[in-house]
Amino acid sequence: MLFKKEAKAIFLVAALAVILSYFLIFVAQPSLQAPLMNSSRNDIYTVFAEKDGYSVKNREGIIELQAEKEAATAINYALNAVGSHGGKVFVAAGNYRIVTSLRIHSNTILEGEGVDDANKKGFGTRLIAGKNLVGPILTNGNHQNGDFNIAIENVAFDGSRSNNSRIAESTGITLMKTTRCRIIDVAIYNCRDSGIFFGGSQGTVEAVLERVSSRGNNYAGLQMLTQSDFHISNCEFGSNGGHGVLLSSCSSGSIIGCHIFLNNQSGIQLYNTMNMRLTGNRANHNGCSGIEIVATMQGRGDYNIVAGNECYDNSQASNFEAGIKINPKSVNISNCLINSNICFDDQINKTQAFGIKEETGGLENLFVGNLCSNNKLEDMIVSGA
């Protein structure tokens, strides 16, 4: 009996020692504890409009900012609140006039309550550029080192363009040196520069655009500079003052199932851009070519795949343009695959001069199974060997 009591006492002492050790390791040293973000930080914020201004509440429903007169101040308050550790900022339905650029940070979701585009004003979430705003409506917070894991969803950006004068950098969205950013179910229109701009000297990687509409902007619907490994699908780019999509010095991306129409310049221009895949797109009624590959640097227009696209009624503002055009500038464009595209002109007064045209300097590009008919001058001209 005495032995059993001693054993029980030893067991209790050992158990207390284990508990004390746990306390010393995990409690006395906070750096080893599990993250407390979900339990102690207000990482979900809601911004909403009221009669007397804009308010911000945290995940517990506590109002942290009330009756703020400037929408940008309220939204930036919420974006900064989650900026150090990540989270979501939900902007309720309504119109928000933005007088200073919004800045989104890494690991942050900016979500609206549905797209309010130019044809359905009064519904959803609409961020409107203020009259004196010079710069993007939304940009990322760290242009020097870049940001990552940003998502922008279910919101409209209205650039409030009232004339045709271009104001540089006054975009809907500008993202610089970002990684793994997503723009999904978003409308951008009437911006004084491009609708969306991706840039930065070190470029952006792994961007995703899905179901994005970028229309009526002063320059391009989408402009990308030095980007790679991006995916654009099921988007529309129309009625822009420049190109629908302009990719400069980009590589290893894809544009799939998009509609590019009524842009003043080319529908899609790949400028010194290589290793791209363009499939299943429709490019029609653009001012210049539907799809154009341009290179001014040797090797920078190579290894592009243009397959299964429909290009018709282009060259609306320029003679001698094509449905698909390979356009070397004193260099070669080589090893591209142009496959199973349909290029035609069905207008009474035809404008699309060529279905497919390869200018001098095209070299060892492969043209297979394309259907070109009824174009103004020639259905297909291939200059390379």
C-alpha cells in the first residue's frame, strides 16, 4: 500500500514537471507560440457609406472610424489596419469618390459587393476617381520592394474621364513588382491612362486576371511591362484609346478566351515579348491589327503560340493591317506557331487588308491550318522561310 502511494506521488510530481516545462517553453517565450492573428487581431474590416460620411468597423462589429468625410481616408484606414499581418477589407455597395490613391498591402483581399459598371450605375461597389486625383485609384503599398498575395474582387473602378487628354499614371489599378496577385470579377473604365498597369524594374510574376472588363480608357485596357508567368482568361478589353492589351518585354504568359474589340490601336500587341500562348480569343473591329507580334530586339519576339483565335474586321483606322501580323523591326521573329486561326472580313466596306501577314524578317515560323478568307487585299502573306 505504501508503495502505491509513493508511485502515485512520483507520477503527480512528473506530471507537474511536464506542465511546468510546457509553460516555460510556450508561454514564457511568446515567439514560440502559435500565431494569434485569428484570435486577437481584427483582420477583417468593413467600409460602408452613411449619410454623414464613411465608417469602418472591425470583425467584432466595433466602429473604429465613423463619419469620415473622405472615402479614401476610410478605405486606407482599413487597408493599413490589415497591412501588417494580412486580411480582408470589404467595401459595401455604394459610390466612393477617391481623392488620394488607395494603397493595398501584401496578403490582403479588397472585395466589393459586386461590379457596378458604366451601364448599371447604382448597383454594387464603385470606386470613382476624384476630379483632382493624379495617379491610380488603387496601387500597392511598396513600389520599391514589391508586394505579394494581393486579391482584388467584385468591385468597379471608374476613372471619371471627361475628355481625351491622357494623364500619365492615372490608371484604375497599378501594381508594381508584385507576386501572386489576382484581379477577379472587376470592371475598370474611363481611366485617364490605362485601365490596369503592371510594372516595376524587376517585373511581376504569377498574376491572374479572370472575368475582368477594361473599357473606354484613354490608353490601353491592360498594360504589362516586364511581367512573366501570368494568366489572363475570360476578360474583355474594348473601346480603349490605345491597344486593348499591350505587353512589353514580357514572357511565359497566356491570354485565353478573351474578347478584344473596338480599340483604337491593335487588339493585342506583343512588343518584345516571347514564349506567350494566345488561344481562343476574339479580336474584332480594332483600329490596327487584331493580334500583332512586334520585335525590335533579336530573340524577343520568338516562340509565341497563336492558336484558335478569331480575328475579323480589324484595321479600322489604318491601312494594310491584318487579323494577325508578325512585324519584325530590323530583327528576326522566329519559331512562332500560328495555328488554326480564323481571319476574315465580312463588312460591306472592307477594312482588314490581310488575314495573316508576316513582314520581312519573319524566319522559320510555322503556319498550320489557318482559315483566311474575304479579306480586303490578300488572305495570307508569308515573307519568311
